[in-house]
Amino acid sequence: MEGMVILNRKEQNRLVIISKVGREEMRGREAAAVLGISIRQIRRLIAGYRSVGVGALAHGNRGRVPANTVDGDIRRRVVELAGSIYAGCNTQHFTELLAEREGISLSRSTVRRLLMENSICRPRKRRAPRHRSRRERYPQEGMFVQIDGSRHDWLERRGPWLTLVGAIDDATGKVLHALFCEQEDTQGYFQLMETIVSDHGIPMAVYRDGHAVFEPPENESMTLEEQLEGKKPLTQFGRLLVELNVTSIRSRSPQARGRIERLWGTLQDRLVSELRLADARTISEANEVLWKHLPEHKREICRSSR
């Protein structure tokens, strides 16, 4: 029947008590105690009941669309995009792309809820972190720089496998520079150091692994001069560091280079999606996308490494 008000059980109980107060079978204070509300609220309910009837006891928001409800067309659009051109993006990155590229401004929690409701996004299972004693950061920016390379299928079979060579400041977590190379080789690290020195100055030390770019093979023969002086042979990059008066320090494990290892984890998550959206297929196109988005990734790494 049109205009009929349907009360839930709680509201039906209130109707019984209010009716008793109206028939003077119960006092207002007794009704307030039974319902667990204040005497002022009882008086408002009685006045509303006498004025408009049973409708005064129904919740005021009943039948209204919640203010935070996402429009149906937007819901469908978000789900469609998540399963097509933005497939593989994590929730935070997808939320940012919706705002930047599609003009859809939603909170991360709302996007995550929409994806989970459509079985697109599932909570990531994380392993309990192993306890490690972290090395203290250097106290000042520019003193200590971590450098490394990451071999990965960055172009997702649209092009060749590439190596991303990068550097991160130990004190601040700032990404100093990065570039794609065909291999992790001397030329790539020379270009990396050239940009670091040009843009940020000469660091006091670099922290690196035992790659052949930094250290010659142990069985490599030494010159007579090196044998007499008791010096280990240097690679081309090693000689560059000597000329720049930069101390070269080898790490003992990937965990010791945790900050730049986390950089690779972030970029393999976010940058791969950017490369896919740009349809990058060559090393030059990959570097163009990288250098366009690197400032955003710099901010992301600085936040996550603190």
C-alpha cells in the first residue's frame, strides 16, 4: 500500500512503548529507561508520533541514497578499465591513473572495494618479515650512493629484455638517476655516473655488488706493476671512481642494498604498467617513458623508504 511505513523490530518496540506513554500506562522517564534513550529524545518521539503518526519512528535516512554511493555507470567503468587497459596495476596506482587519465576521482579504499566485489582484486598475502639489523643511513645527502642494475622483462614480451641501471641516495632515498640498457655493462654505469655528477655532484662513496663491471674476475692476470705494488687490478669503471676520488664499497648481500632493492620492487610494479600503457617496444621508447615518469617514482620511493 502506497504511503505505508514499514518499521524494523527496534522501531516496532519503540511504537509499543510510545503507545503506552500516550495511553498514560507508562511515564516518560520509565519509557526512556526501557528504550535506553534520554528523556528529551522520548519527548521528541512522542511529539512526532502525535504529529505525523508512525512515520516519525522510522529512521530519517530510510529510502535515501547514501551520499558516498558510487554511480552505477562509474562502477561499471572502473571494473571495465581494471580488467582491460589497466590490468595488472596495483590498487594505489590504478586509483591514481583513474584520476589522471579518466577523470574518475575515487578514494583508494573505494576502488579496492569495487574491485574485490567483482573478484578482480584480492588481498595480497604477505609473509611475516624476517628480523634484520638495518644499517644506519648516512647523515647527509650526497655522501653515500647505492648503484645497481635490474634485469627484467620490462616490456612484457613486446620487445627485448632490458636492464634498468639506477642510483639512490642512501641518506634520503632519492632516486638520483636511472636508465635502460641492453645489458648491465660499463657504458650504462658511465652514463649513470655522468648524470649523477652533473646533476648532484660527486658522491663520497658508492655501494655496489660484485658485478664484473666493478671488479675483474679473480683469475684475471695482474700486471708486473700491480704485483709489485700489491694492488688489485681495476676495471674501467673502477678507474673512473679512482679519478673522481670516490670510494667503492662492495656489499655482502642483496639485503645490505635493501633501499635500491626496494626501488626495483616498486618500479617492477608501477613502471611496467606505465610502459604497457605507452605501448613501449624499444629501449629508446622505454627510456622516454622512464624519464617522463621518474619524478613521480622519485616521490614514491622517498615516501616508502623512510
